[in-house]
Amino acid sequence: MVEPGKPLELQWIPIPAAGEEDVLVRVRAAGICHSDAHYRAGRSSMGMIPITLGHEVAGEVEWVGAKVTNVKAGDRVCLHYNISCGNCYYCKTGNEQFCTTVKMIGHHIDGGYAEYIAMPARNAIPLPEEISFEEGATLMCASATALHALRRGRVKDGETVVVFGVGGLGLSAIQLAKALGAADVYAVDIKLDKMELASQYGAIPINASRTNPVEEIRTLTKGKGVDVALEMIGLPATMKQTVESLGVLGRAVIVGLSQMPLEIHPYQTLIGYEAEIIGSNDHLLQELPILIDMARRKVLDTSHVVSQTIPLEAEKINQRLDALENYTNDVRAVIVQQD
Ligand SMILES: [Zn+2]
Ligand SMILES: [Zn+2]
């Protein structure tokens, strides 16, 4: 990315330097994410310009620094995109996404739309043979964020869950909720194809264009409401519905982004139920091995996610970013590189 608002360009740059605690990774797959379209458009301040985009990365370890013990050359790995210091208060208390100097690859520093990337070795997570590089790359973003949201919502065995918004996040959340032991999982959307996808993955679909989802959830849960409700759309109206769907001791987890105020009736929806509203932001390095294991055991199937692979070519990448920008379709593309 050489200039905000302009198409990406293919340029020759040096192979990045890696230090004694780093790995140099030969990139095999890099997901093209909706955030990348925002970055290219100049809607988010970047850590540097020019910058190589790409935060969903999997590949093969090419070289390791002298102090690296967790991976070795030739290993298949995927990369946690947030690089934290490991030493500040937040890092030391296991909340490294709040690290005071956190840097995201493909946003603050060079990312994975490239042949090589250098990273701290602790950000490299082994990727089992059963999982393709493409799938490994896309696990690093939406699925990981869905798992973090469910963990923030403390989903327990036998509980009921509702997911508002059946996009990439929502489809992962449905499957992960089941894998974490949820009994019934409801999925709210307004598009028929999303309803069908949600039922394919074991959710009970609720079409909000035909029915009031809050009333429908009360009916389906015999008046109780759900234990955990996730908002993955980013609209005040659906956030309100998310909170209103809760039962006694229910937890509403807000993942979708919005700048608009959220208005609720404190007694009717919160105090009277001892309900909680919880924010959930990004995910943690420690959650990624759990997620990869779920994908390996096939309790998380992300085959619906990757629907197109493209080579490392500026024109093709720009076309995909254009499509994301214009919402022409949900096709999720991954840049794939062989030798
Ligand atoms: Zn992403
Ligand atoms: Zn830190």
C-alpha cells in the first residue's frame, strides 16, 4: 500500500530481517479481509506508509533465530497478528491485546501479502497437516474473534446461545458454541441464504425480516430467554435485541462495532435479570492453539470461508478488495503461493 485511497502495487522489497527471538516465514497463504479494504481506502491510520497489508497469515518456517525453541525450520505455522511486548502490565496479566505497544501486522508493520514475513517466534503457532494453509490463515481472524467472544460470554455445557448476524464471525460462533457444549444455538439474520447456512451448521434460524427475534427467542425458550447472546452486526437496534433476548443471569457479548449509543431499560432488561453486557475485542494468542485443535478435530468447519484462491498479484488483490469495498459478494479470497 503506497498511498491511502490508491490501488495496491506490487513492488520488490528486501526479505525482512529477523532477530534471535524471531522466525522468518515463507508465506503460503494470506487471507484478504474486510479490514484490508478499510486500510486501503485510508479509513484507518496505518503505522507506516508504504506498508505491506495482510494479517491472516500461514506458511512454512524458513529460518529461526538462535534463541527460538518453539518451532524449527520446515514447520508449518500460522501467525498471531498482534505483536505485544510481553513485559507490560497487560501482557503479564494475560490480556496482551491491550499491550501499550501492541503492533498488528499488515496495519502497523508489514504483513503477509508478501513472500516472506519476520515475526517474534512466540507468535508462530504450529499448524497440523490436516489443516490447509488457506484455512490456517483465515482461522487467525474471524474464527479467533468468535471464540474469544464465546469465552468472554462464559458459555457453559447445556446453555442456550443466540448469534445475531450470520457472516463469517457468526458462522464460526455457531459451530464453536456447539463445540463448547451449548445445547440450542439460535441464529438471527434477515437473508434466506444465511438462514440456510446457519441451519446447515446446526443452528435454529430466526428470520428477523419476518418476525420479531426477541419475541421468537422468548417463545422458543419457553419464556426463559437465552444464557448467552452475541451481537456480530454492529447496529444499536440489534445490540438492543441482543440484550433483550437474555434470560436470568444472561450475558450479552457485543462484538459488532458501532459509534451510536445503545439505549436499554436498566430494570426491565438488566437489573431484573442480573444480566451482563460484555464488550469483546479481538482475541488472544493463548486462544489460537485451542481454535486450531477444534479445526483439526473438525468441530469447526471453515470450508465455507475460503471460496477463492488467487496468486500474489496486485491486480487480482485489488479486484478482491474492490468487491469487499462494494459489498458485491461475501466471497472470501486467500492469496496462495507455491514455489
Ligand atoms: Zn482479518
Ligand atoms: Zn505489552
